[in-house]
Amino acid sequence: MKEFIDALNGVLWSSPVIYILLGVGLLFSILTRFLQVRHIKEMIVLMFRGKSSKAGVSSFQALSIALSGRVGTGNIAGVATAIAFGGPGAVFWMWAIAFIGASSAFIESTLAQIYKVKQDGQYRGGPAYYIEKGIGWKWFAVLFAGAALIAMAILMPGVQSNSIAAGVENAFGVEPFITGIAVVLLLGFIIFGGVKRIANAAQLIVPFMALGYILLSVIIVFMNIAELPGVISLIFRSAFGLDSAFGGLIGMAIAWGVKRGVYSNEAGQGTGAHPAAAAEVSHPAKQGLVQAFSVYIDTLFVCSATAFMILFTGMYNTQAEDGTSIVNNLGEVEPGPGYTQAAIDSVIPGFGAGFVAIALFFFAFTTIMAYYYIAETNIAYLMRNRNSKWAMHTLKVIILAATFYGTIRTAEVAWALGDAGLGIMVWLNIIAILILAKPALITLRDYEKQKKQGVDPVFDPKALGIKNADFWEHEYMKDEEKIS
């Protein structure tokens, strides 16, 4: 089984795929005229506008659900793993994929809004919906929905819960199965409360956990501020093979930086598109811009916080492709949360294990919450016009079981399964958004045109020649008339 998964990952994450992801992000950046730079102020303003409704959540709640999925184990364990196998230069490539990936996040999230539906009293949308309505390939939409279900409900939760259990055991000596029971009970309470409870939990937990983590990183950086020029120089030299020690790792730096960057920020993966569709907005581009900024929050802020703590304190190991050691500052410590723990302990002795365990709990737990929401959305797609109650209850049981199982299996297997699940979704979604980029680009231009006219943009797909945007053609205007 392990050999098969490794072979599958070898195909899904081969070098051509890595460069395709970079190329797609760069293409969308050019086609949108680098909206991730031009509209950065607008992204921040839109984040705090808009209110929830009976059918949808606010822009900030949708952002929080998306960030729940983006900010997870990858921000702690994933960054450490990238440095262990790709060297400090991997950090630069994580930044690069975040910068250009913001445009991919805009495209997929805007498409999710364009082709969203009002189903069973609430907004639903995501890749399966925009593939069917935008391209007309129902078979491909069903394929994505099936892949997303398997990835989100079975393969991916174990990566997160495994890290929670390992962190708690390391810090407090609690047996993994006890941690697993506690996580499952808390998760069950939230997901059985529906989308609104998930959104409310996310908007409370996510800002608190991200700001607390970044604050500690800033403290550690200031306590080692003399290292700033050297660390920044090392990251850039290593990224381009110019450092004497890490020069031979340029290929690994790019591969690990991009892979862990995509795993963390999820740009192009299609996951962030699901909560984007749930937002109550007057124009799809609004939520597209908000979701683009979530990639910055995840990678440029939270991932960088981990990288800086590790690199500023020198608490890391790096090995060459042949397994020989290039840097060994931590002895036999396995790549992962232990690097961050050692970094914190080097500055605040005895504090690292507990802090990392708590951070991992919040990061990973909210990610599993987001996984459930994404899986639920794809169940809703597959079960349209049918009674889906039994399917939803079955899904809850499966994701709770997968979460518990993840706490007691090895980290190596958990990460391998997670990589496979992510790779399948990325492949399917990238094909879809490349085909469907035109409606998203037309929508962006319409938004910019209305902003220049000094009005609050409102979306009219008919006027733009966008077909099958049924919600906006029929439901949206009815809802507006009821409100007025």
C-alpha cells in the first residue's frame, strides 16, 4: 500500500506538475494584470464588508472558513519539512507560489460565486458546480466531487489529527487515542450544528490563532534581530543555488517549496472555492478578491512566521537528495513540529512543546472543520433533488472515524495519503479553471468598470454574455426585491 501511494505521488507531484502549477499561477497573474498587487487595498476593505443572510455567510465568515482550511499542519510541520529537504531556499519558493497563486485563488473563487446555486435554503458552489454549469462536463464534475469527497473525508483529516496527537503527546504525555477521542467529540459538536456553527466557530478561532502565532514569531525575530540580514540573504541565495552549502538543492528547493506552499495555501486546489460560494455579496469579484488575500495571510504571514522562527534560531536540519547531512543542528529530530518547538525553546526555555501543541491543535482542528464543509458541499452536489440526510449523516461518521484513525497511525503514512488526495484535486481543478478563466476575467473587468463609475458593483451575467449563472439571473434579484 505504502509503495503504491509513493508511486502515485511520484506521478502527481513530478517536476512537470510543479512547473505547471507555477506556470498557471503566472498566466493568471498576467491575465488579471497582477490583481494581487493592484487590488490589495480593495481586498482588505472588502474583507470586513457584507453581512450574512439566511442563505449565506458574510465575506469575513467565508474568509475564515477558507483560512480554516488553508492554515493547518502545513504551516508548522510542512514548512519545517520543506526546509529539511529543500533547504532555506524552499521558503522563497513558498512565497513565490503564494504571490502568483493569489491570482489562481481569485479565478476559482470568482467562478464559484458566478455559478453558485441556492440549494436547500443555502448557497452551494465550488469546482463541481462550475465545471458542470460553466463547461458542461457533468462527468468531470462528478469525478471532481468524488475525488474531493475521498480526499476531504478520508485521506486528508488524518494529516491534521496526527499532528495534533503527536504534539499533545510530546508536550503533555497524553496517549494519542485519548487525544483522538477528545478531538472527535469536539468536532462532532461543531459539524452536527451545520454550516452556520462552522462559520461562527471559524470567525472566532482563526483570527485569534493566527495573530497569536505571528506575535510569538515577531518576538523571536526581535530577540535575534542581528540575524536578519544573514537569514534573508541565505533564503534568496539558497533559492537560486548561489549558496555554497545549499547550492546543489535548487531543484529540491523549488519542488518542496511549491509542494508545501500549495499544500498550505491551497491556491488552485479548489478547496477555497467552496466557502467562497457561500458568501453573501453583490458581485462575484468581491469574494474572489477576499479569497485571494487569504493566500497572503496563510503563506506570507503564518508560514513565514514558522520559517523565521526556525531560521533565525538555526534550529533545523537539512539533508541532500542522497540522504547525506548538509546541516545538522538538531541531531535526530524528525522534520516537522519539533523544529518549531526547538526554535521556541532556544529563546523561551520550556515553552516550545506546549505552545506548538496548542498551535497545532487550533490550526489542525479548524482545518478538519473546513474539510467537513467542503465534503458536505460535494455531497450536496451529488445528491441534488434527492433526500441527502442519510448521506450527510454517513459523511459525518466517516470524517470523525478518519480523524480518530489519523491520531494513531504513523505520520509518514498520513502525509503520503494527504499528498495523494491533494494531488488528485489539484490536477482536476487546474484543468477546469484553465478552461473557465474567461468568465472570471470578464467578471473582474466588469467589477473594475463599475468601481471606476463610483457605484457599488452589482453582477448582471446576461449583460456580460455569461451563460448558466442561474442564481444571478433569477434568484438574486428576487432576494433583493424581498429585502427592499
